[in-house]
Amino acid sequence: MRAHSTLTRRLLASTVPVTLLLGSATSLGHADPLIGNILNSYGMPGAIDTPTAEMLPDATLGATIAYTDLSRKNSIVFQALPRLTVALRYSRFDSTEESRGYVWDRSFDLRYQFLDEDPNGWRPAMAIGMQDFMGTGYYGAEYIVATKTITPRLRVSAGLGWGRLAQQGGIGSPFGDRPDPDAELGGKPNVDAWFRGEMAPFLSATWQATDKLYLTAEYSGDSYACETGDADNCQRSVWLSDGDELKNRLNLGITYRMGENYQLAGYVLGSKQVGVQFSVAMNPSQSPFPSGLEKAPAPVRPRVAQSADPDGWSGAWAADPTAHPAIQKSLGDALADEGQVLESMALDANRAEVRIRNNRYMQRAEAIGRTARLMTRALPPSVETLVITSSEDGLPTTSITLRRSDVERLENTEASQIANVAVLTNADPRPGNLVRTPGMFPRFSWALKPYLSTSLFDPDEPFRYEIGAELEAEYELMPGLILAGSVRQRAFGNQEQEAPGNMTVEEYEALDSDYDENGVPRVRSDGRMYQGNKSPTIPRLTLAWYAKPTDTVYSRVTVGLLERTFGGVSGEVLWWPASSPLAIGAEINRVKKRDFRDVFGFRDYEVTTGHVSAYYEFDNGIAAELAVGKYLAGDKGATVTLSREFANGWRVGAWVTKTDMSAEDFGEGSFDKGVTLSIPLGWGTGQPSLRRVGGDIRSLSRDGGSRLRVQGRLYDKVRDSHSGQLYQGWGRFWR
């Protein structure tokens, strides 16, 4: 524990001053961030290998593949905030010390633009950045850089760099010596090395020759010592390759932009090494189909004059026992054409409430808007109050109350106007006088589709995959009680059953133990023992019960085969008022490890885990979660998750978990961390759909900090219909 406390103190001492600097610097500039036109070989806005003070357009997600004889860099970059750029990189370079002849290395970058360019004066944009700040430090560097637009076609940048950017041409060490790199650091922040050691200048200039062609020159302090064999200056002499030294410090490059999203580049490093690079950058706000390809909704039907329908306006129709069933069937059929399910309906002379299940639209506001339109067409004119309650698997979440006259009056205005008169409340969990749609329950649904399972970052096989067919089925016995499962049949792929360490599968099974040599339970590190099945597998088979005990409290109990590795019982409660940005939840699980081959068999290891979680929805689609508790391997700690979701459904996030498991017991990587990406299918096809593609990207699969992967957690289930997400997508109310 002493080591962890020391690390914590070092982190606080190092990051708090930087945080204060960045926070105070935002007041220095008021213009938009300086936007870059090209990506460098590290996947960040820059020249060739050196950084600039440029940013990408807010929310841009990009990827870069850069290749030379010295190394291969595969990078993912995300403009997390208008002035904050983050990148994840997976790089390969030759090594004379490795048995396989090369090393695959993971690294993370951060850049913050703390000063805006003055387009009418001499003030440049300025940024501070850290390269490979949490990892082995092979590409470790820190920098402060300024960028200025000289003419509309010419930009120049100059900066001071440390680490890789100061392998030669140093001008001093103003902040002290840089410590020798720790080859076993593996995933910890390199706090002691930040802005330490020799400092060296770097320069670059980019000239836009044509609308699509860019020419770049840079003067760099990176001598590529490790790659070229300069042992005296190499930060990682153990990874030394046998390449040839570069002739000089000048790099030249050319970049060709193919449309708005693609770039192809070539460059020469030090008049010696030739490199090529391909980059792609996409902005979630720039969909290939900005308006979507869904059919237009039915228009609002204004009510006829009272003289034209005196019985409809008087409410006398409500006394007819056949009126309610007829209206409910008519409305239910119309909603079904819109991809909605009318679960139940309450109707009297002046008020109508519907509980709908959205099966089509990514933004809940679009489903609500289309429902409101159809209600004006199906209801008698005396009904003035419209209540639309969202339901998730029979669980009422929130209610939107509208005046019918407002819907009629504001149909052709901005969506913000209808938002101003809409009232969002917690849905009443009691059925009241709601009448369930006949034949609604029980409900059975199934789907047969292909699946793709992938695994990344294995040094021996960086990309593993498995392709096959998956049958999913769901049987909803009554509102909130759901039996669900899936069956998979592998077709082909290179994911095969493998034992951890250097053991064979037979040797590992003969151990009959779920603990490693340090006594740590193997809850994820033997995950490949579950792969490569030639016979059908059952990843999940569960019975779940969802309920809403009060207006603001949700509950879930799930029992069965919860995930491919564990089965048991999972229980959860969530407190979340409809208009509150804050939600608090608690979860407890009693699970047992599943057998590697027998889909209904179990191994000996069992554990009780649980977490208390706080969720907060900030503006601009940013959400945060703090979960504190006990993990699958019995370690205790906390997970911090940050994510950003955009109005069109794109979601990008990252998480970090730190527990009381030591870095030695955890192994390479030191602690659990990763990023998550979720892209709605409708963004690329233009067709409305709730389906998503993406998943978690983690550099390593370790036992420490591992949580149960149970489906249907309450926060994710009800989030789309609560105020933050609902109003973020409110612009599609009239779609």
C-alpha cells in the first residue's frame, strides 16, 4: 500500500499545477481553436513527426496508419473537447533483444490548446502536450508549441520539446534531469519524467500548394536513436534495432487530401528513411445522410371547428364503451407503422396517456414527436392534454405532457418552442386506469444474424477474430419479466483456445485451479480458454425482472448465465429523478465461473462483487461515472468513466480503474484502463435504427479491476428517456 500512496502523492503534485494552468488559460483566448489540416505520423494534428498547436474540429474521430522501415504506428485520435485532443497508439518497431524480432508498444497522448491565435495580430495559438505519457515511455515526450498563420496558405510552428523531441540539439535542462526509463513501468503515468531532462527546439512549416496538396518541412530533435542503433542516446537500449543513422535533422513531407475525410502522405526522414501514411477523420455531426432517409411523419391534424363536431368537442363520446378500444387499436396500428409499440393507454374526455416502446429511433425525442402527431389524428377533439410515457421493457421511465393546442400551433416552428411548453415528469409506476393493449403479453421475438468477435493488441497476433452465426431470442412473459438468451456457432477465424502463460491447454486444465502463481484469481486472463469452440456455445441465458418501486427508483434482478465467463445472480437499484443530472445506483452480484467447454457447467471459483455508483450528466453530452466497490478478482477500488454522446448517437468514452491489487500482481499495464466507441448504424445508412457497432478497446485483458458484464444495467436502459439525453436530441422532435 505504501507504493500506491507514494504514486498518488506524485500524481497530485504533478497534475494539480498543470490542471490549474490549463483551467486559468482558458480565459486568455476567446476565438475558436486553431484547426489543423493534416495529421502527423503520431495521428495528431501536426507536421510530420513534430506537433503543432492545432486542434481538430470538435468531436472529430480519426485514425492513422504510418509506415517506415523504422516503425509502424497505428493511432486513433479524438477531439474530446474543442481544445483537448487525445490519442491512443499501437506501434511496432524492430528489436534485436526480442525473440520475435520486434516489439508492439501501446501509448497515449494528450494535447491542450491554452491560447488562441489572434488572426489580426501577431499572437500565435499555443498548446501544451504529453506524448506517451502513460506507458513504457518509448515515444515519451512533452512539449510547448506555438503555431501562427502567416498567410492563408502558410503556417509555421515552433516549440520546445523534451524526451524523444530532445534526443539531439539540447539547450539545457531547466527542470532537472530526466530519470532513466523504467522498462517495467507498463501503464503507469511517467510522472518523474514529465518536462525533465534536455530541452530542444523544433520547427515546422506547412504550405498549402493547392486546395488538396500540402507541403511540409520540419526540423526535429528526434534522432530516432532506438530505431537507428544510436545506443548512447536511445531511451530504450534494450529495444535497440540495427538500422542506419539518419543524415540530418530535416524531414520533408507531402500530403494529399482526398475529400473531407481522407489523407495520403509521404515523407523522408533525415534524408534517409522514406515513409507513407494514410489517415481518415470523421466528425459525428457530419453524417453521410444529415437529414436521414426515414419516411416523413404524418402531419398534425388540426381539430375541426366545434360546430362541425359538437359531440366530439363535448366529450359525449367518452360514454360509449366501444370508443376507447377502437381508438386504442387505431392508434396502436399507426404507431406500429412508425416502429413504436403501444403498450397501454388511458383515455377520458379531456386527457389521453399512452405508454410507448420505441423500437426504431435513436433519439427518443423523434419517437415522442411522431407519437404526438398521431395522437392529434386519432383522438376526438375534446382531448386537450397529451401524455406520452416512455417504456423500457415494460418499465415506465419518464412522461412528456403536452397541450394539444400547442402541438397544433407549433408544428412548423423550431423544436425549441415545443420544448419550452413540454413538461417532463417521472412516470407513475402504478397502472392507474391504463388499459393494456390486447395481445401485448406474452411477447416473443428472435433474430438470426452474423457475429464478429475481435481481440486486439496481442504481440504475437495483434488482430484476432472469429466469425459465425448467432441466434438471439427474447420471451417477455409480462411487463418487466424477460427470458432472454443467445446461441453462437463459430464458422471460422484465428481465435483459438489458448492457456495463459507458456502452458498448453491440457496443462492448464490439469492444474484444476483458477488462480495464478501470485494467488490472483484468473477471472479474465484465461479468457482465451473460452475461445475456439467448434460446437455451439451459449454466451447468455438469463431471466430478468425489472420494476419501479417508486416514481424515482428502478430495480433489476437477473439470474442465469450472465456472460460467457460467469453465471449467477445480479441485483441492482437506481435512484434517478427524470429531470436530475445526478443518479445513484447500487449493484450486488453472486457469481460462479463457468466451464470452458460445457455451456451449463461451472468451475470452483465463486465470488460476491458489488459497487455503489454515482452518475452525472454534464452539458454538451458529457457524462461521468464513479463506481466504488469489489471486483471479480476480490480486489477493491474504484472506476472512473468519462464519455461524450452526440445528438446523432455517437458515443466515445474512456475509463480508468485503480484497486488495491498491486502493480506486480496485476501484471503488464499496472491497472485497468481503456476506451469505448459506439456508433449508431443509422448514422452511416440514413435509416432509423437502434442498432450500434463498436465496443471496448483495452490494451490488455487482466484480472484486476474486472467487473461483471451483465446486460441490461439500469442506467443504460433508462438513460435515453431522461432529461439530459432527451433534450440533447430534441431537435428531431418534428422529424
